[in-house]
Amino acid sequence: MARTVTAPVPDRLPPLRLPDQRGRRIVVTGASSGIGEAAALGLAAAGAQLVLGVRSGARGDAAAERILAAHPGAALSVEVVDLGSLASIADFAARVGTAGVDVLVSNAGLSARDPDARTVDGFDLQVGVNYLGSWALTAGLWPALRARAGARVVTLGSMVARRGRIEDDFGRPSGSTYRSYADSKLAQVVFAGELQRRAAAAGSGFSAVPAHPGWSQTAIFDTAGPPAWVDRIGHLIGALQSPADGAQPILLAATAARPAAYYGPTRRWGAAGPAGPVQLPAGALAPGVGTRLWEITERLTGITFGA
């Protein structure tokens, strides 16, 4: 869960000490601000070669300047991609995938106030960007990921994933932006689990790891209207985290030598605190849910990949 507030929230957690990432090429989507930029900063500090996948080139360039100011020797590039457009995703993957990819951090996401909002391909906006875009990008980069030993995909869940459902009407208009957002975030967790299951069955060293940032300050809900109560509750219970703190579960998911099944904050009901392994949402543990989601997603997008 996330919400932008006027005053920046201070970092409360000490920076993570990440394994050396030199020689690893890492793609981070949604890297122009908030948690995505914070994750990119942490990976740059560890020596990774970064590709910042952003919707706005100008905002991406500004984020790159901030990262380079903090880490002058960082190797990074900025590439534009619209996760709400399958054509844009395919173009991005074709450009970026030629050099191989060690880690894909599918961080980009949004929230919407209009339940009728659609992507350019006609999908529910939140499901389309938050999940189907992630699926399509993983599929597009799959050859580049398979070419690297120990490659990894990190997907972004949420505290509200526990309220999501993967049912036959997944991705269809529900009349509730809350439900479609929760569904999209549960789908990200289920997708990672199913991808991991298939990779393990094939004896691959590839891994897929979901993570959620807890209750963190970010711009993701700026498009969802001004419910200030979200900010007030976060401050009241002391759970609202800075982007840097919220990025720590993502950084663990991207770099841990033996990753857990799911990462998130470990205190205040999963809203804040040090990052570590956390319990998967109940919906991600339902029998056959991964296979069902995989089939639904292939049918909706027309995209398959041999994971």
C-alpha cells in the first residue's frame, strides 16, 4: 500500500549491505521515482549495470542524474516503455534484450480512480499495467534471461494482495478499482510462484521472487484521487515508510543468494520495519491457482513463453 504525502518521510532503516552486483545487468521498471528509483540507487551502490525502464524519458533522465550524483561511477541507461501497451513492451524488450539480462525488477505500477479506465489494448488499466504488462515484459525478455546463469525476475505484490482473487472473471471490469488493484497485485505474487515452480521442474537455476514494500511513500496512488485518510492512518500507526525503506524487500528479492518465497516488511502487520521473509497471501496458496492464472493470462494477451 502506498501514498504520496507532502513532507518526505525520513529513512528509518539502515541501508542494506548487498552482495557485489558488478557484472550483472539489471532492468528496473518504474525507476523514475519512489520505490523504483530507490531500488535502482541501492543496486547502483552495489555495482550493477542498470537499465531504467520509465514511461517518461525526461523523468527517467532526471532520476539517472540523481543516481549518478550519488554514485558517479554507475553504469546506467534510460529506456522508455509503456507497460500499458503490448507493442511498447515488445519494442523495449527487443532493444534491451540484445545484451542479456541478469535480473528484471518489475516494479512499475499504478492505481486508478476510474473503474472504466483501459489500457491501449483494452485491458482494465490496473490489471493491464500492474500485471499483464509485467507478464509481457518477462516473456519479451525471456531469451535474454535464459542466456544468463542464475537469472531472476522480481515481481511487486502489495499488502492488499491478500484481498485479491484469481477467478474466471480476472481482468474483466469489476466496477471496483480497489478489487482490480488487489487482483493485479495478487496476480504478481502468483505469477512469480508459478514461474518459480516451472523453472524448478525444468532443473533451471532461474528464480522468480515476489516482494512487497509495505506502507510506503510513493506516487503510485497519485492517479487515484486525494484520500488523505491513507496518509493520516499511516502516520498515526507509525507505519508510513520512505521509498528507500520500502525498497529493501525488493533489493533482498533481487540479490539474496538463496531467496525466500516472498519478502516484505516484518513489523506493524507487514506495513513497516526491517525486510525479511513474510507469509504469502492465502490466495497465492490455493491449489492450481498458478496454472489457472497462467492460462488466463495467455488467453488475454495472446503471449506465451516457454518457461
